[in-house]
Amino acid sequence: MAEDRLRTPEVEDLLAALLALETPEEAYALMLDVCTVREMQEMAQRLHVARLLMSGEHYTRIQDVTGASATTISRVSKCVNYGADGYRVVIDRLWPGQGSADTGSPGPGTSAEG
């Protein structure tokens, strides 16, 4: 598979490093060291977009809430619907019920406005 070509020893080391983190503070520190500020913001935005898509929100509302472009929303939607289920696993674990078109509260650590 094409994605298996990405699983180099360095990528495996990165995955192991992520799994070794124990607190949000440790995760934040690693993200600051590994990513640019913009990369962190973009990844956070994509996760937020995925949460909104999985809760049944429409593209226009997602654009309004997140500021994401239609292209970003479309790309995230493709991953949510046809990807490796990474978004689904994380969202189901952190925000149970959100992946089933539940339009309830946005869950911990976020607001419907940001």
C-alpha cells in the first residue's frame, strides 16, 4: 500500500515518541519543538473540522466557525469518509457520541465559536 512507504524508521520513532507522552503539557512541548506554530494551528483546525463534519455540520457553518477553506474542509471530509479512520478513532475516544451526527455540545476544550 502507498501509505506503507511512509512508515520509515523515522516515522516509527515519531509514533513511538507520541505514544510515550503522558500529559497535555508534554504533548504541547513536543508539538512546539517538532512543528511550526502554523503547522500546529493547521492540525488543530483540521481536527476541529473533522469533529464538526462528524457531528453533521454543513460546510458553510464549518467555514464560519473554523475559518477553514472549502478545500481544507473537503480534504478533511475525504479523510473522515474514506481515510484510515484516524480522526474517527480520536474523536470517538475524546468526544464519545460526536461521530454519530450528534449535534450536541462541542465537547471538552473547545467552544462552538472557536
